[in-house]
Amino acid sequence: MKSGRILYIGMWKDDEWNGVGSIFWRNGTLKFKGGWKRGIKHGQGSFHRPDSQLAYRGQFQNGRYHG
């Protein structure tokens, strides 16, 4: 689903990103893949730079790196 400029593919609950999903940079490369809770990155995931390089893999809590 496209939301403005953001492409999100994944699970939904109560009209929010919830469960496992991915978002993509505008150039089409993967930005984040992992867990979501109420529309915020939460749980295990990986964050990638626009050039596709892995920037962080691990836990997220309330949208921030955790651990």
C-alpha cells in the first residue's frame, strides 16, 4: 500500500502497520524489514541505507534501535 510517498508491504491491524512488514525508499530499495507495532518499528528488524547497504540489524523498540 502506498501512503503518500511511502511504500509499505505487510500486515495491518486496526488501520495501522502491525506485525511483519517492509518499507521502501523512493528509489525502490528496501529501507526497513521487520516488526511493527501500532505503525512504529518494534521487535526484530533490519534497516538499510538508500544504497541498499545494511545499516543496522537487531532489536527496535518504539521506533528506535534497541540493543
